[in-house]
Amino acid sequence: MANFLFVLSKNDNEAATRCFQFAKIAHSKGHKTNLFFIDGGVLWADSTRNFSLKAGTGDCPNDYLPYLVENHVPIGV
């Protein structure tokens, strides 16, 4: 098992979607996973934000973030 820390530093939908996706993949494979929001990324800690805005690939942050929350993946701000 490896340790992963994903850092989101931008208020960018594409970056957030990828960050949450990679964190979900790492955690689902049994790795210890943490996320940390810094700089512009702290705006993703707002639970009233629209998490369903699609990225260029057709997925969105809401495709991955609920898994992380439900599985108690630590998210630091």
C-alpha cells in the first residue's frame, strides 16, 4: 500500500475533476489517500458550489467527490 497526497491549488473545474478522480482511483485500490486544498483550490471546500459542471472529457467533480466524502478520505484546507 502506498501513500498519496493530492493537492488542488486552482479554482479550475478541469483540475478539480482530475484531482478527485485520481484520489478516488488511489483510494479504491487500497492506498492511503489524502487531499489538500491550497490557494485558489480552497474554493472547492464550499459545499454550495456547483460540482456538476462538466469537464472537457464529459465527467465532473460530482462523479468522484461523493465517493471520497462517503469513504472518509481526509480533505484538508
